Amino acid sequence: RRRVMLISQIGMLLASALLAALTWQGLITPRLLLAFTLLVGMGTALNSPAWQASVRQQVGSQYLPQAVALNSISLNLARCVGPALGGLVISLWNVGVAFAINSVSFLAVIFVLLRWKPLHAAPDRQPILPAVAEGLRYCLTSRPIRTILVRGLALGFGVAGYQALVPSVVRGPLHGTEMQYGVLLGLFGVGSIAAAFFISGARRRFGLEAVVTTSILAFVVAQTLLASAQSVAMAAPATFIAGAGWVTGLTTINVAMQMRSPEEFMGRCLSIYQAVTFGGMAVGAWTWGALADMTSLPFTLHAAAGWLLVTLVLMRLFAPMPAPGEGRVEAA
């Protein structure tokens, strides 16, 4: 897992550095930008399952929910500072400088991974295709994990409406600048951090289903508010609420997946979870973007909110989140 993370981080460093260099020289085009975004996304897809699976190598299962929440807090703290800083850098200098700073940031993670020496033994090596098939078979035959994957897919598709359309809303109806867009993304991170402190207690007290339902309703409110916003100030509450809903829903589903994945399948289960959930976001982003082109931004945001409401009712009836202890795997 450590080697996988190192390879992916180095790959993202090289892609980001080349993106910064081409942008600095004025050679970047929309297609090249999409290609580099794809490369960084591939690096993230390779890095994230190994990163998340390594959390249980560092803490006991009794501390796993808190560790996942802490990891989420650190990521969203960066989400608070990063976009606002990026907007400031672009306003003071240019996009090339912002991309260059981004590429340098990978060096810190690479340095930590080079120094980290896991105490646990490395998983047994297997041929990749049979190992993937074995992981898929396990996920499909485990009812709790199947349920989590279905919920992740429905949630990812619906919240993509917010994530994909915020830049268009800021640039269009709100007539905002890069700096203001960065501030809104920063507020998204603030909302995420504020919610992260309460997630573990809420899960223990109210259960997985109630917490996931709350996160979905938060996105419904956020998308509805954003659809009617006429200024950046009016969009700010929607962004904060969306950040809280984001970390509440995805962290809860992530913890539920980790707690129900045996150590020997941990990386594969999390890879499948990521492919399903973030694949749903990718398809959702394209779908909501296409719908916005055919109709309007407010209509599409309301449609995404409607999707979340309809699927919430259906999922609670036909694919409820696992009950406390259902399918839970204790670390050896």
C-alpha cells in the first residue's frame, strides 16, 4: 500500500508539474487541461483506496470511525485554505503560479510516505485479475456491502449536481470572480470541518441511516438555495450546508464500508466503493451539466435535489443502511 501511494503521488506530481509548465508557457488548451485532469484523477483513484486501507494499519478498529473523521477534517481543512489561496494567487499573479504551488505540495506527502514504515506485514501478493475478481465476488455476496455500494452510487450521482454546477453558477448568475469562487469553496470546507466534529457521536446515537438521510437533506437544501441565489453572499449559506452534508454522508458511508471489510479484502473493497461512488459522481457531473446546457442552471439544480429526495425514499425502503453491528468485521 505504501508503494502504491508513492507511485501515485509521484505520478500526480509529474502531471501537475507539466501542467504548470505548459500553462506558464501559454501552451495549455481545453483538451490538454482535460487530459491532465484525467491523469491526476487516475492518480487519485490509485492513491485513495491504499490511503484509506492504511488507516486501519495505524489505529485499532475501536478508533477507526474517529480516525476516518480526523482524516476528513484534515482534508477539508486543506479544502478551506486551498481554494481561497488559489483564488488569491490567480488574482495576484496567474493560473500558472497556482498550478506550480499545487505541484510542489505533493512533495510533502511523498516525504512522509518515504519515512513511514508500516508495522503490519504486507498483504499476500496475488495475480491482479483473480484478486480483483475475488474482491468483486466478496462485495456482491455481502448484503451489507452491496447496500453501502448502492447508497454510495445514488448519493454520488445526486451530489454531483452541486459540485459540477457551482463554477457555472458563480460565473453566470452570480457574476463572481476567481477569488469569490475560492471563498465559496473555502466555506464548503468550513462546513465540512464543523460537521466532522459531530459525526461519530451522531452515528452512535442515531444510526447510519439517520446520518446519511441528514446529509442528503442538507444537499437538497443547498441545491435549492443555490438555484435561487442572486449574489455570492446569498450562495454562501448553501455552500456551507453542502460542505456539512458532504462530509457527513461520505464519511459515514466510508466508515460503514471499512468496518465491514475484512483486512484481506480491505483495499479491494475500498477500490470498488470508490469506483462506484465517484463513478456515480463522474456520470452525474456529465448528466447534470448536459441537462443545464439544454435547460437552465436553476432547473438542473432543482432536478438534482429532486433526484436525491426520490432516491432517498426508495433507498430507505429497499436498500436501508446496515443496522448497528450488521456485517461488522472486527480486527484480529
